[in-house]
Amino acid sequence: MNRRNFMGFGVLAMATLPAVLSAFDSIDFRKTKPDTWTAKTVDDAIKALYGDIKPEESGVTVKAPKVASNGGAVPVTVKSDIAAKTVAVFQNMNPESAVAVFNVPEDGIIDYFFKLKLKATDENGGNGVITAIVEGADGKFYKGKVALQVAKGGCEG
């Protein structure tokens, strides 16, 4: 292939990319569900995002360290084999509970890794909890969660 043909294909690909990306039916949850992002409890944030749901406690795995020594960068993994529309992540340690909502494309793989900034948990042994809700393509909701402690000195100090 000569250079001109190669450049022509590159321009064609750049021109069609916005049309392909818009086909994923992405929703801006910060605009459409603003109360989700100001909710102070996990239950209130879930209700603001999805309504009054009763998720099954199965099919979703959430992993984080049992004790996070650095609250400034707590590693979290969310996995599921469920065919899904969205994945939402919540926590009960910071003032606002909602963390993120991911739109899942058709046949998308739910194997997400990210780091959260979390406040230290209660010194009296209280645990924090990270919760993930998967909105299935079947219209059902599924939940996974993990308890952890965040040591002082990370996010707060």
C-alpha cells in the first residue's frame, strides 16, 4: 500500500469514528441523575440513580484490600459475567456516596480496575464498604460489595 492510500484510509477512519462512538447510546448520568452525585448514603444514591430496586446479591465481584494503607489510592476491581447496561460503584466513607457509573456496550466485558480516594474508616473498628450495582440487560439488578478499612494517613493526612 502506498503512502497516499494509507493516509486516505486514516482520514476515512477519523471521519467515521464519531458516528461509531455515538452508536453506544451513552448516557451522561451527572446531567440526567444529579441527585445521585449529592446523596450522602449508598442507599440514597442507588435510589436516585435507579429508583426503588431490590438487587440480587450475586453475579458481581468487588475486590479491594482488607486494609488499605493509603486512602489516597485504594485499588478496586469490579467483575461480572452478566450481560449489562450499566455498572455503578458506591462507597460509604466519603461525604458523597456515588463514585462512578459506566455504560456497558453490547457484549461488553465487565472487568474494571480503578483507584479510589477514600477517607479513613472509624478508629473503633468500623468498616467501609464499596458496593457495585450491575443493571442487567434482562432488566434485573445485581449487587456485589466488599468491606475494608482505610488507615489514617492516606487521604486524610
